[in-house]
Amino acid sequence: MVQLLLKFSQKFKIMRISILIIKCFLICSSCTKVASNKVVRMQIYNGFSKHNAELISDKIESFYKIRVVILPQIDLPKAAFIKIKSPRYRADSIIKIQKRNSVNKVDYILGITANDISITKKNSDGTIKKPTWKYNDFGIMGLGYCPGNSCIISSFRLKSKDNDQFLLRLQKVTLHELGHNLGLKHCSNKQCLMTSAVEKIQTIDNEKLELCANCRMKLD
């Protein structure tokens, strides 16, 4: 009887250890980890909520396991300002200026603004998409090159009467554009954080705040 109890106890311990190993594996497999020595410097532009910037900073750190340093607020660069259809700032110009103005070598610099930003959308041959009146100066939510070390996010087109929804959209767009900088391309999985918005805010609302298994594997 004693021997049976000992055998049962040993089997029970083995089962507990196995369960713990499986749990650890599941936890690790759901995490996305970037090299721990990398740093994202977040440039807040005047007019954007410092509180929201801190929330986004925390989300980046927990999501990508990468350290974020928030820089002092500054004005958007005047050289990026345009007024074609409406007063806004060129996203591609901001990205270049951010890189050029970085005194010290940085791993990644992420700009975040409440102002409207835009780009010129082009076809693969370099011509402007049609209708040109729409795509010559096209308002966007964020821009990050793949790969790259500079991106810009705007909260202007993410507004919602529901503040929780607004913050969720902001988190998704930020992690998406930074994901491009980290080397992730657009994903065909519509639930994945890296899916293309295809010019619709509904796409962002429908996607999950997580990377699909394929994108997670590519990043790891």
C-alpha cells in the first residue's frame, strides 16, 4: 500500500512539472521579444497628450519588450508643413527630419502628434495613384518604412467618442508602424496587428491587438 502511494505521489509530481513546463512554453510563445539592448526614443510633438504618450510607451515596452525613452516635447518641423487640400504635415518629411535631427545614434525614433499628416500615394511605377486629387496629398494615421528606424503616428484620424476605443486605435497604429521599422511587412491575416488598413478605420477596429503566429515568428 505504501509503495502504491509513493508511486502515485511521484506520478503526481511529474504531472505537475509537465503542466508547469507547458504553461511556460505557452507564455513564451505568446510574447514578442526584440533584442533587449535596443531602445525606442519617442518624440512627442506639441499638442499631444503627455499622459497618452506615457500609456503608449508602456504598451510598446510590454508588447515588444524594448525600452522606450520619452524625449522633451517640441514643435513639428516647419519644413514638413504643407497646405494643398488642408493644413497638415508630410509624414515622409517628418520621418527624414527625425532621423537627421537625432544628435546621437539611435536604434529607433518614433514621433507622435495630434496634427494631421499625409503622403503622396504612388503606384509601383512611381506615378501618383488615381484619382490624383485624392492621392496627391492623402491623409494617413501613421507611416513607418520596412525596415527603418524612424516612424510617425498621428491621432488626428483615430478620434472616437469612446476614449477607450481611441486609445486602442492609437496603440494598434503605433505598434503597427513600429512593427514595420522592426522588419515586419503587411500581413494577409485580417486579425493580425500588421494587416493593411486599406484606408479604413474599421480595419483597425476589427484587428486584434496582437501579432499572428507567422509575424511573431518572423520577429523572433
